[in-house]
Amino acid sequence: MWRERAKKITNTMIELSTVVGGRTVSPALPIVDGSSPTPIELSFQRTLDAYVESHVPLESDDGIRTRERVLVQLGKLHREWVRGVAMKRGLNNDAIDASGGELFTSGSYRLGVHEPGADIDCIAVAPNICTRDDFFGNGYVPPRGIDEDDDDPNAPPRRDPDSLAERIRRHPDVTNFVPVENAAVPILTFDWEGVNIDLLYARVAAPSVPPGIDIDDDAVLSGVDSATEKSLNGPRVTNLIAALAGGTEERYRTFLYVVRLVRKWAKCRGLYSNKMGYWGGVNINIAVCLVLQLYPNACPASLLRRFFLVFKSWRWPNPVMLTRPHDAELGLPVWNSHQAATMRQVAPMITPAYPAMNSTLSISRQTLQILHEEFCRGHNIVDKLYKDYQRGDVLDDADLSSGEVWRELFEPSDFFIAYPHYLSLCIVGPTQQDAQAWAGFVESRMRKLVSDMMGRSLPLSKVQLWPKKFDACVADRSALLTHAQRANSITYFIGFKVDTLRMRGNQLDLERQLTNFRNFELSRFYPLVPGMDILPKSFLVKELPRMCFEGMYEGGKVGAMKRRRMLIEADPKRREAKNKRTLARLKRKMEAMQRRKKEKAEADADPTANIANANDGEFVDEAARAKIEATTGEDTSDSRNKRKREDEGETYPVKGEDGEDDEVEEEEAALLESALDAIEGAAGVERHKTREEAEIDRQKLLAGELLCDGEDEPDRGGDANAAFSNGDAKNDRQLTQEEREAEVLRRSGLVIVSDDEATVIGGNRILPWRHGYKRMAAGGFKREEPPGDMGGDDKANAEEIPQKQISGRGRMTIKFKTKFDVIELDAGGRVIDKGDDDFMPSLKWIGRKGGFEFKLGERGLGYYRTGTKVVVPSNISYS
């Protein structure tokens, strides 16, 4: 109690508010613990310092000077271009000299946490006299007689030689120049003296851009277009994060220290790519800054441990926000909870600068599950490491002094040995420039293939996209590719596990999803040049090419396969099943011994022989009992009393060596939960939810019951189904999944039959309707025919589907005795009523029966005519 009171007093003395752009910005969440680091935490910090010094390098002095020189030259070229445009417009000399032009940086380089070889995000800010066509050089008509390619219809359109894009392209130190003009935020990407630069363009509504322009002032966004707003949002967000993480020099150094570590962790674990559905640089900056606001005086090692604790415990889909969104009344859309509900955002992370927006729209339920698993893994590793360090005699002194105890946290991901099936996607183009533009577009859409098409429409229990590309052509040798296409290609890999409970037959229809991906997503690319294509290829884990393992696993592919076997053998579920089989075998053996002893005792009439046999039997029983205890760790002599106590609900507290540590950990978790409660009542959140309601929502989201993935455009997702994703606005109580589905049918005029079972659609974990899985697999389960004739001949209606062998035990057979009654849903989620034409009358039922229809689609939840629910796999079509 005294510790909590002291923390409250310390927390009130810490001021985290700051002034940016002329307004005061305050944190959205209260401080959890503002106490200073303890001596044991400072000692623990030294082990992390040793690891960072040898494994997390900073940019060298030569590299820093090269980057500074490149930015100076680029800024000079940018100002010359602005001056040239002003001269073309016929402005006077004073206006030309005052036109200006500034270059701003954002992201990791702006914060100073970039790794060697990392790119630089730049924003070229120009006055309103410079248009986007002036920037890219579009619409240029060369003088007659100068264009040498007039007769070549395939020649690319010429750019204005005075445009900034052409000035950069012609520079002798620039290579790999690729303009991306058709993106939502147009960009120039190129290498200048080996430094990769992503250059955005921002056109402000002012006749000049003076050197001291304050882009943190919200007024700079007055009258700008959407692309400029998004371009300026980068440096504005970075500056505000740096200000919120500041306050003291020590606190800001801690922030940068932990950001570097989290970036390294995310890259090692395959979680660093915003466009692929994971976290990008700005997301990591926001996340670490939030944890710093909760623990402002923590040392880097403690802050890293609490980083994993916070996001392991975060109540998704509650938003992560550093400060409450504000509206500067400039007409720009600001994020709010209603928008999050209608756009079905899974894990919103709100940018602190105006206009507040969700920076994690690309995260889906599948990628959120992977992120959550990695947060739990990271917390388990760091928390165990800290507790072992506190004991003092567990860790090796050499590993502590060198920092090698932290190696496990940053180990490469087991992606290429974690899945039984893989799909490679090779992106090819006819030329290097076309291939780069085409690959950039496909990469921005690839998450839709994985999460929206494969994740929702196929019977998969888990699917993961590896965000790192391979500069190789992984395609069949029989593929009709030119030498140029094979040379200009990159490959991505997707790993997945098949859900055997929803899988029908032994074929997975990936071709249909790839066709939809080409038709609905890739067809938007312009111009689509002949030779641009994607080539899929499927692999088993042992068939993956060697390049997937080189550099990631010690020993290459051979070492990776050995590690895979070791992980399989170390699986707790596998070991538990093995121990249970051993226990059952030993118990059967002991029962046989007791039976033989009893039979022998009854057959022998000699009392002395009975005593001798009984003693022998007791000796054998004790030996068998000891063997069982050694195998399972269970005391068989007390097992009956133990089961009795468990049935009666008796519990016995156990206090070990870590009793005090557990008490502190529980107190820390309780304080964090209290801080997370504050986000429920923050501005922009419609209704306060209790901890229980928030935890239920998080579990539903991870399980797939809340199918709410983010959309790209604000005008998408506002359909009838999305209206129920966060509850009806008229009701204070949040609707359940059953009520939402019932509401869809009720709006169509159907009578709803109530059902007490929970409705669960999809999911990546073992759900309630799967609990009989092992029993069915072991016993060769068959669904019995319902009593009574359900209409039609059984032989004509019965459909027997053999299932794949599960856990090496038998085969499961399911018989469907009746056909489904089918209803169709329109684009808004409403039922298309076809009268009685879509219903086949049975001997018992006449006409339609509300609530006993099957929702038609690639995947869904249906009903038998008896009302029994059944999950229909996606790789079977019904006519």
C-alpha cells in the first residue's frame, strides 16, 4: 500500500506536457509508474549496454558525413528548381528571390536512430507557383525537331528537362531512379552516392517558402490537397513524437535507445513493414513513446520489458494514441471512434499531429495475431531474464558481461520452418524500371491477397506473409519467361497451415484466390506493360530453396531442419500427449498385474501362499507405481484424493522463492490495467467499456469473431454489416455476434429462431465447436442421421467426404444427410428474397423457415434443416 501511495505522489510531480506549433499537447494516458530505476535495474541495464555496443551498430562518421553532403546538394537543387519555375511564371526579381523552397526529413533519420544503409525520407516543400506537373515534368511538349522518338510508339513520354525529377535523374551521382506518380502520395525514389532517398512533394498555399517556415503550425495545412497533407504529416508527426518523448535529455536518450532495439527486434522477427500489414517506423516510434509516457523515468532495459508488457496486455481494438485528437477546423478529416467502427479498423494507432489519422490501416486480424504472439514471446523472454538476473546465480557470468543473454530476444524468426506449406509469389517485369514500378504496386496490395482473400476465404488456421523480398526468380522452369523477366524479378513467401476441421478433400483452391487478386487488385495498375506478371509456386517446408535459410539459420537448410525437429520435439502439447500415452500403457500393465494377483489369490487355497502372493503383488504394484510417478510426476497413491479435492473446488496457496516478485508483478499489472481504463473514456471514444468487456472484444478479435479489417479509403466499409461491428448507435449495449447476424435477417423480414449457442465465424484458435476434435479423430467419428425422414432419398442426398488423417490416427468421415436451404446476400449484407424458389420443401416442413437457412458465400456459418450448425469449408462449391 505504501509503495502505491509513493508512486502516486511521484507521478503527480512529473510534467509531460509540451508546446508544439503554438499549442499545448498533453498525454492521453496517465502515468503508471514514475519512480526512478532501482539499483538492480541499473545493474541489469549494463548487460543490455554490452549487447547494444556489439550488435546494434550506429552509422559511422563517414556515413553520417555522406548523408549530410547528399542532403545539402539535394536541397540546393530543389531551391534552384523553385527559382526556375518562378522565372518561367514571369515573376519579378524580388518574388523570385523570396520564392524559397525547403527540404525536411522525417522518420528514423530525423530521430537519429537509422541503421547503416537505411533510407532517408525527405519532403520537398514548394510554394503554390510550383505544380505537381512541374515537379514530375508531365505534359511536356518538346519543340519540333528536337524529339528523336516521335516515330517510336513504345517510347516513354518525354519529361520537362527543367523539372525537379529530370534534374535529379540526370545528376551524375544518382542511380536507380524510379518515379511513382500514380500512388496516393506520389514519390521519387533513387540512390544518391549510394544513399537511398524517398522524396515526397508538398505544395503549400503560399507564394513563398521562407527558410524559417514552421511546418508544426497547423495553419500550414490550410488550402492544401490530400497528397500534400499526407506528405507534410510525416515530419509533423516525427517532430511531435520527439517533443512528447523529450522533457529531459536523459528521457529522450532512453526513447532513442529503446526505439533502436525495437526496430532491430521487429526486423529480426519479420514484423517491420507497414505496407505488408505489420508495424513500420512511425508505428514503432508511437508505441515506444506511449510506453515512455506510462513509465517516464524507467531505464532502457526496464522500458523495453514494459514495452512488451503493455502491448501484450493492450485491449485491441482500442486505439493507441499519444494525445487526444484535436480539430484545427481546417476542413480535414480527423480520426474518431465512429470512423473506426465504420471502417472496421483492427488495431488503430493514431498519429498525434493534426489531422489525426490511423497509421495502421493495413493491419489485419491475421497480422495482429502474429504481432500478439511476438509480444507475448518478447515479454516472456525479457521477464524471465530479469527474474533470473535478480536471483544472481542462474545466468553465466561471461554471457552477462558480453550481453549475450539478450541474444534470444533478437533471434531470427522461425518463419521458414514454422509452417508445413508455403506459397512463393514471383513478381516479374520486362525491364528494370518497369519491374521496380510493378513490384512496388504489387507489394502495396499483397496484404489483401494474404488477409482478405486467403485468410478469409480458405480453410486456413494461420497464414503469414514474410515481408522481406528475395532478389531471385522462384518460378517453374516450364514458365514462359524471357531472360529479361527472370533477371528483373523478386520473390516473396507466404506460409500457411491448413485447418483440417474445415478442409474438404485433399485439394486447396489457391488458383481462384490468385485469379481474384489479379482481376480486382492488380488490374488497377497503370500502365500495365506486357511482361508484367506474378508467378505463384507451392512448396512443402522441406522443398523450400536453400536461399531461404542462408543467413538466417546457422548451418543453412540442414541446420534449419534440425532446429525444426528440435522445436517439434520440444512442443509441450506433443510431450504431454507422449507422456499420457506412456501413462496409459503403464496403468494398463499395472491393472493386468493386479488382475493376475487377484486370480492367483482366489485359485490358491493355502493361506500362507495367499500372503506370499499378496506381498509379491504389493511389491510389483509399488514398482509400477514408482515408474508412473517418474514418467508423469503424478503421485498415483494420492490421485484419488487429489481429484476429490479438485471436484470440491479446494485450492491451496503455494508460496515459492518468487513470492515477493510475484506480488510486485501483480501490482505493476494492476496499475497498467488502471491506465488502460483511461483510454476507454478518452475523447473520441463513444462509450466506456469495462475491463471484462474490453478483454472479451480483444479475444473475439484475435479469434476472428469480429471480422473487422481496415480499409484503404474513407468511403469504404460503411455498409450494413459494418454498422453492427461496434454496436448500434441507438443502443448503449454492444450487440453480440448472434444479435448482429439476427439483425440482418430481421431487416429482411424473416422470423428469427433463437439459439443459445455462440456464433463464431472463422478464427485462428481452437474454438468451442472444435473441442471434440481429438475424440472424433481417435474414434473415427461419424455424424449420425437425424431421426425422421428429412426429405428425399438418403442415398441421393447423402454426401460422404473423407477427411485427411489427423494426428496419425484413422480417418474422419462426415455424412451430410440433407441439402442446405440457401439465401443470398447483396453487397449491403441484406437478404435477397426469392420467394419459395430457393427452398425445397421436405416431408415435415412446408414453406420457408426463418433462421434455418445457409448464408451463401466462400466461407460462412450454415444450418441443417434440423437447426444444427455446421461450418462450411471454402474450397467446396454448392449448386
